[in-house]
Amino acid sequence: MANSNQADKRARQNVAHRARNVVYRTRFRTFQKRVVKAVQAKDQDQAKACYAAFVPIADATAGKGVIHPNKAARIKSRLNAMVKGMAAAKAK
């Protein structure tokens, strides 16, 4: 229980912010999983399309402060390497 009006307001704001952040985090993870599933299915065109859709979502999530920008960059890099690895494996 909040002891002051300020603490009461912060508690209310935290609930709203937490609910909003869940939406961003869930969308981030969903699009990330779509890329991984396309790579695992060895569908290169689908993987490229999913990765292209994932990048702005990752940037927006990091921009909102839901995840750290370095985490977004790290995950984008790893997924990009997976997608490019498919092209290299296909070329061999």
C-alpha cells in the first residue's frame, strides 16, 4: 500500500507501463520465433521475409526501452547469421 499520493500514482503508472511492455515483449518474441522456425524448416524465402519483418519490431522494442538496444542488436545479428547461413549451405 502506497504511503503518499506520489507513490500511489507511481504504482498506478507502473501497472499501465507493465501491461504495455508485455505487448512489445510478446510481439518481439513472436517475430523472433517466426524467423527461427523458417530457418529450421529450411525455407529461405520465408526466413528472409520473417527477418525483414522482425528488424523494425526489434528496433521499436529497444527504442521503447523494453529491452536493451545491445540485446536487440545481438539477436538481430544472430538471426541474420542464421538466414545467411542457409544461403551459404544452399550454395555448397
